[in-house]
Amino acid sequence: MKKMYTLPQEDILCREGQTRAFLHPYTKDWDNPESDSLHLEYSYNGKNWYSLNGNNGIWFPDYGSKHLTSPSVYRLKNGSYFITAEDAKDPSHIYFAETKDFLSFTGAGYTGADWDFKNEKEISLFPDQENRLEV
């Protein structure tokens, strides 16, 4: 049986007895400043999705263009999560941060898109082809 990981929001990711869930990061269209932030949704079956945090953003970059796109979430060997996203207005750069709970973020940064973080970070779980991370 897999070890369960839960998020500390009111809409708990893995209910009691739930043995699997998926996380999917996304951004909204560019109609307001919040749309360019990181949003998360979860699913128990990989098909029906529910927005976390009331469909509001959870991470807002404060450097670069402040507009992120194409976010991804990776599980690290230490149990935390590593987030990457392209700069929507400058594709030659990416944003990154780490989190254990999706409430506070550490090690946030902005660097060239050619940074090979997959070889520098100890990633234990990669998102699938649909950019879903099983937790």
C-alpha cells in the first residue's frame, strides 16, 4: 500500500480510505493578475478534477515578468515537492520553488530555461504525460 500524503486545506486531498490521488498544476487565462499564478487541482481517478484553494492561486512569483505558464510539480526524495513553470513572457527563463504543504514555499528562484534541474534535484516522482502527479 502506498504512503498517503495529504494537503492541509479544508478540501483534503486524500480522504480516509482513499489510496490514491492526482495533482495537476495549471494557470488561468490572463484576464487578471491572479491568472498568472500557480493553481492546483486534484482528482481521485485522474478524470474528475476539483480545484484546491477555491480555484485561487497558491504561488505568485514576484520576479521576472511575474507571468507563469506550463507549470509542473515533481515529488522529491525528501518528501517535499518541486515546482517549475515557464515565464510566459520570456520563455528563455523558468520559475522554481519547493514546498512541503503548498502553503509556504522555499528556495524560490528564476533562472535560464536551460537549467537541468532534473539532474540537480533528487526527484523521486515525475508527472505523467498529462502533467498529473500521483500522490
